[in-house]
Amino acid sequence: MKGSILLVLLLVYFAITIQPNTAVAQCAMCSLNAENSTQGENTQGKGLNDGILFLLSIPFIVGAGVGVLWYKKYRNKEERVSPFQH
């Protein structure tokens, strides 16, 4: 029991302390690209904004679809008579 707890704690420790260098580089590249896109007549900033909006819209569309399906499935359950009512 103590050995498994120690193993889990070691795995959590290594997962928190070891971070890949690529995650840091991506943020710097995106920010540099966004800063450079405002100079001149570059349209790269518009592309970045469109990509961000696209990635943001997908979870909302999926959530709305689940909500509609849930509403359609359970809207008729209110019409049923409870067995506890006389």
C-alpha cells in the first residue's frame, strides 16, 4: 500500500517538474508572429484571429448540439403520471 502511494507521488512529481521546451517556444512564436503582422499590410494577424475564433466556436457548437438532443429526449417525460399520484 505504501509502495503504491509512493509510486503515485513520484509520478505526479515528475509530471509537474518535467516540462517540454516546445510548449514555451510555441507561445513566443505566436506572439512574435502577431506583433509582426501589425506592421505594413500583412494579413497574418487576421488569419490568427480567424483560427482562434474557429477553435473557440467548435466547443460551443458541440455543447449546443448536446443541449438540443437532451431537450428533445427529456421534454416528453413531464407528461407522464407519477405512480405516487392518485
